[in-house]
Amino acid sequence: MLSVSGLKRPGLKPITFTLNAGECFTISGPSGSGKSLLLRALADLDPNEGDLTLDGRPRETFSGPEWREQVIFFAAEPGWWADHIGEHFDDFHQAHPYLNRLGLPEECKDWSVSRTSTGERQRLALIRGLIKKPKVLLLDEPTSALDAEMTTAVENLIDERRSEGAAIIWVTHDTHQADRMGSRRFTIISGNFSETVE
Amino acid sequence: MNYVTLTYWDLVFTSLLVLLNAGISFAFRLDIGGKLLIAAARAVVQLLLMGLVLKTLFSLSSPLWTGLAALFMVLFAGREIMARQKRKLSGIWAYGLGTATMMMASIFVTCVALATVAPTPWYDPRYALPLLGMIIGNTMTGISLGLHNLIETLSRDKSSVEAQLALGATKWAAMLPTIRNALTTAFMPIINSMSAAGLVLIPGMMTGQILAGADPMDAVKYQILIMFLIAGGVALGSLSAVLGGVFRLTDSRHRLRLDRLEPISKSQ
């Protein structure tokens, strides 16, 4: 689904891999080793070079926004551009099926962003992206601010998406999470990307 | 003309007020007495020089020299725009964007003004230079406020702009609130001064014309004209500067490119 060949950007050695539909790659490594830089380059949010294709179609044939609608980057600290949660959704009804599963009430539509907790924002940002039905999900520590129960809920939700044919890249510090979620596991250490071999 | 000509002794006499002020701040150790005296001395020297330059330019009434004076004013104002930015665009853009947009806006609006007032000859420096000066002064403020606000907001709210881009928004959709905010800031001074004109303040130019013996209604007409010109110059200049800034700080792949700002200097 997502094929990456010779991806280069400052802070990373060239990277090549193929991520198929229904696969989940996990990436771990020390802070500042380049995990977020890789996700940002894959989403084309920072200047980078390399041959990337999505379902065989080269990235250059997509506009930036078209590419990023299909390959969504979920930042570790998601940004918010309006005062209330509901304003960040085209149609908040689309969020309803997810809210309950992630322990959020429907009234959160009217919550003010500044009064939500880090964990609530993390889950809401996940929903905000999931309803766009991206083909590739680039998750940057999506459960870092969640308790065990909500971590499981998020893992199940993402796994469901994976089994429906989405491709996932999941950055995590938690080796147990990497074991649970990863169909293949990778590390980045000082910009070197490599597969973890047992 | 029927106005009272001032002698230099009149100025010496009124300068006692400045000295009095400086004396008070020295007495209370306010630390600004020195600055006040230097500023007053600068004003005297700069204005006397300007008087000499204008006198020469008026007597020459040459398109070449008038044009050179105009160019000098524009380039100097461009430097001022750059100096007012806390974080600058990198490279030639730091000076170029503000200067180019201000030059475009102020020269265009001055031409509109000269076409309206229609002095003979049309480049008569007695009209062209003061009009250009007033337009430049205000356009410069608008552009520096607009650019400053744009850059500050983008540096502060990077994550909220990128959150929209990451979900597939175009750069224009993601930047619209920022653009709106920057333009509101840029337009605020001229909107305020138009709203307050005639109620709170008698604008400086009108005061001058009235002192010089003009009919108050004639002075009012000039003042309204100049305010419209300024509004036009500010709008045109800050709109093109802010859009130019957005153009430079994003790219064709709709990414936010804050790497095109000068790095934050550590000395600040």
C-alpha cells in the first residue's frame, strides 16, 4: 500500500520499506532519535526526498493536501485551531460511534478546548482523524496520556481499522505495546532505521 | 500668505518647556531626562535639514530630484519595517518583502492622489513629497504590524496550523484565521484614527493648513482625502505584504515552512 524508497530528510539516514494493507509497523527508539521526523516526512509535512507511492501511485501526482488526507499524521501533542471541540469536525455526528468506545460523552462537542485534559485531547484528535478514513495512519505515541483501560480501547479501535485494510505506523516507547500491536517492529536510533530481529 | 512667521527666538523661548521637563526628570531621577534632550535635539536637527532639503527641492521642481527623494524615503521606510520585526524572514525577504509591497502601495496611491489633486506640473514636489510622506508613514506602520503579527502567530500556533494541514486542509484554509488576524491588526490604527478624527483630535495636517490661513472647510476636504489615501495605502500594502509572507512561509506542497525565518537570536 505505502511503498517508501530512499526517503531522506535532515536527521534521518535514507529509509526504504513497504507497508502493506492490514500491516502495523511499530517504531521505538530514544527521544530525539528521529521517530517523529520520519512520520512528518511520510505525511509530507516537512521537506524530504525519496520515492513514495500509495497504492502504486507516486506521491508527486498527489497535491500535498490530497496526500495528507490519505496518509494522516496524528501528532503526539495534537493542535487545535478553534475554541470548542465541535468546531474541529465538519460533522460531529460522524464522531458519535467512536465517543462511547473511547469513554467520551456526546456533550464533549461543546467543551472548550482549553478545559479538556491531555488524555481527552489525545482521544478526540484520534477520532478527528479516523473519521476521514485514511488509508495510512501515522500514530505518534497515541496512548502516552491514557490509562490502561483507555489504552486498550484505543488499541482495539486501531486494530479494527487495521483488519479492515488500513496500514498503520505506530511510534511507541512501550515495548509491550510494540509486541501487542506490531506485525513488524522497527527501531530508530540516531537517525538509523532498522528492523528489530528477535 | 496670511500667517504669523515664527522667529528663531520664538523657538528658543518654547524650548524652555523641554528644558523644564528634562529638569523635572533629572530632579526625580527618572532616567529619561537625557533621552528627552537627545530626542529634542535630534528633532531640531532633522527637521532643519528636512526644511533645507525641501526648500531646495521645491526651488528645483525637477522630476529627477523629486523622484530620488521619493526613492530615498521608500528605501528608508523599508529599513524601518525590517527593524520593527522581532523575527525576520530569512535572506533578502526580510528587507525585500516589506520594501517592495510598501513601494508598490505608496507609489500607486500617491499617483492616485496626484491625479486627483492635479497640481501643475503633476510632479510638483510641494504636493508629491508631503503626500507620499504621509502615505508611506502609515503604510509602513500597517505593513510592519501585519507582518509582525503574521510571524508571531505562526511561530506560536504552529501546531494548530499543522493540525489542519495534517488532516488534508489546503494552506489557504489552514492559514485563513491567521491572515485575518494579521490584517485586522494592520488596519486597526487607520480605522481608529478615522473614527476619532474630528472628535478627539484635530489631525496634524489640518491643523497646519488652518494655521497657514486655509479655510477650515478646505482643510477638512484635504484631510478627508488624505485619510482615504492612507486607508487605501494601508489596505493594499498590508494585504500584499501579509499574503507575500504566507507565500514565503508555505510551499507548493502546502507545508508550513518556518525554517524560512531567521533563527531566533540568543542575545534577545
